[in-house]
Amino acid sequence: MSGTIAAMQAVADQLASWSLGYDQDNRWDIKDGGECDCSSSSGWIIKQAGYPIDLGGTFYTGNFAAKAKAAGFTVLPFKMSNVRAGDFLLTPGHHVVFVRDPERWFSAEFDERGKASGGKAGNQNGRETRYRAPYVRPGGWTYIVRPPAEGTAVSASIPLSLRVAWAAQEAPHFGGSKDYAARGLDAGKLGASVVAMSETLITAKGEKPWAMRAAIAKVLGPRWTRSAILNGAVCIFWVKAKYRASTKRVIVFKKGDPWHGALCQPLRRLDSGVGIDFIAVHVRPRDAFTSDAAAVQGKAADLAAALSLVGRWPAVIMGDFAKDADEQMAAAGFERITPDEDSYKASGPQRIDAIYVQPGVLAGVNGQLVDTVISDHKRAVVTIKRASTTNTL
């Protein structure tokens, strides 16, 4: 894909119109009322304008030139007479600004106290982020980082690596514990056990969903946030500093039964700008239908409804499918990335819990099914990466 200078100018105008503060410790919270620093805001301008820059890992002024160059930009020695609209002016290890036009440069400098971090979110004094007149910083500028000629096609590989887990809680009337605090602690340990955890998805049936969610949230702590089916049990937790959430999409499979349904939470990663649809599914079990034949058809219809939530972003679909869903998921373009093993403790082969992605877009490694003492389901955990066969997301 390729971007344009006009698109970068539009993004910079949006940042300048927001109450956007400065904080190096919270620099990817780029939104109205949020925070950034000079390199994250400059990288954001490039990424949101459509250039395939890699914002992953430690993206800062020290590697800004290399990251931009890999996205098709040119790095030139600084000369004020050579500066033009669309350029970034860079001194590695110190500062970078965006040249919106000859009169306005977008700059993110200090918080309201003149410090690098620790202040209040939002632009407290109107000077934390702003357009300012052209200037030469103390010590000078080192480079001009210039976008490629418009119409030049560029692409870059966008790295992606995140840990995802699915946990199904057993309802008390099926023998599950009524000790919600202990169950929340168990799910919290699952979240803490994967250091790079980005999301954990939890479903429960026939119990007090709000009590379960509250117990889990208490253990996970304030770094995590969540969305859920209203009055229902399907819930998605994620680390809020890593993502920006869009409006969730919800389907309840049967009116009056909020425990069985599908929840799609679109999340855009703040470090790379990659958007992913995370879809949690709880298909109705056999006892929700009048006969075995009706159950076969009903479960397939539930899953088809869940698949209708897939949007334009790469999708991760996980949950309790109440059946071996591999064939139906494959027909929809998804493959299982957790082990093809029994995930339910009742006797007989029951491959009902799984995590799926679209091959060629996302890939899974290190998939595991983990036993737990408080549920009749095993927990599914996997690392999700960008598939090697695609070069952009």
C-alpha cells in the first residue's frame, strides 16, 4: 500500500486539534485526551496516512530513520533550504517533528511540567503537542526523512506476536465452584502466566456473569479492560494500553438466552496500527435442542451466525463450539491453531474448545490445551503471529 503527503497532513491536523498530551511512559495512547511523544506521534502520522511503517518493538528517534527507510522514505542530510511539506526533521536520540507546510511543524515536546513523563493526560497547557513555526533546535537537526514520490508502491512486513488464551468456566449447576473469587484468581493466573498476554477470552454458562467478570477483573488489575454480551457470559479481556477498541458486534443465538452467543471486539494495536477482530463464541449444547438432529443443525447455525461477525480485519475466533468445528470453520476459511485434542473432560472424544485464524494472514505457534481444576474445559493458549506468506496486514 502507499500513502500520500495530504493524508499525513490530515492526520497531523487531527492530532493538533485533539487535547493530546506528552508522556514517554504512555506514548501510544494516541487519542483525544491521550498522550504521545515525538517519535510515536510522528510514526502514527506515517502509519495512519497509509505508509507501511513498522511501529513494533522499541520505536524511537534512534531507529526512526531506519524504520522510515524500510517503508520507502529517503534519508537526507539536513539543510533548511531543502525542507518541504511532508518531511520529518530528525536528530536521532533527541527529537523528530513533522513538516506540515512551510509555516507549521507538528511537534511533541514535554508535559505540562516540562518533564518527559508523569503529568496528566491530555494537553494541559496547549504546548505539550502543537503546530509551531519552523526553528532550528539546540544542537541542530541531523536528517530530513522524506516520503517516497506519490504513486510509488511500497510494502513492508509488519511483525506481529501476541499471546491469546481462551478459558471456559464451568457453571455451578454442572459441578463448578460457587467461589467466584477463587475462579477469578484461577483465570487471573492464566492471564499472568503468559508474559506478553494481550487478550484473554472467558465464557461461562448458567451462572452470575457479572460476579465472574468482577472476580476476574479484580485479579487482573487496572491494566486490563473488557467488553461483554449484555447480561451474558461471553466476555473478552485485553490489556488496554496495547489496543484501541472499536464498537463491539454481538449476536445472541436465542432470544432470552444471553449465555450463548458470539462477541466480536475489534481492537487496533497501538504499536503497529494493525487491526484484528477478536471473536469469542459460546455455541449452545445438546440439551438446548429438542433432538440430536435439531442439535446438529442448531449448532451449525450458531457457528454460521458467529462467522457473520467477521469484518474486514484479520480475525481470531475462539471459544466453546459445542462440537468439533474444524470442517465448518475450514469451509469459512479458518484453521485450528490449538491442538486437535479433547478439550472437555467428559468421556469420549470431544474437540469442542479451539482457537482459529485465517491461514495466510495469521498463524499460530506454541498452541496448548491446559488442564484446570475448576472447569470441565481445558484452557487454550496460543501465540499468534503474522503469516509468512503475506507481507501486509
